[in-house]
Amino acid sequence: SAYGQQRHVVYDHNLLFGGKPPVVPGLHTITSDPLFIRPNADPTRGDFQLQSSSPALAAGIITPFTPSTDLTGTKRPVDKNCDLGAYETTHL
């Protein structure tokens, strides 16, 4: 791409909470609490897996870039769509 060309960026299938959402959010952008099991500012002390009522459950899409497993090695997706975030929920 040549310097100075404008690109159209689409933000979609994201969960944004506690900050300013993009100017043009995607159709599937979620802007509510992700409902982590035990959120913490120190990531080594929190549990960032999703509660069973999280809006991020099965809210992702499968692309060629979707990892086949989550951070714990759980296969993705468990359902039709993957969960948003680093962990795939299996406790439902």
C-alpha cells in the first residue's frame, strides 16, 4: 500500500468494556461487562474465564486466524461459534 492511502477498518465481534468504544462499532460489538469469573488488575491473580451468563459466550466467529485451542489447551470452538477472549468455556 502506498503511504497516505486511507483504509477502512472494521471493528466487529469485539467486547469493549470500561473504555471508549470505536467511532464506528461493528454490528456485533458488545459494550457490556464481560462477566469474568474473578477479574483483577493483576492478571496473575485474576480468573479471566467467563461466567455462564457472559455476553462473550459464543459471540466470536471462526476465521482462518482463530486459534484451534485456548490458553488452557481446550479445543475451540466448543459450540458453533467460539467465545470472545483467551478462554473457551466448557462448564455450561
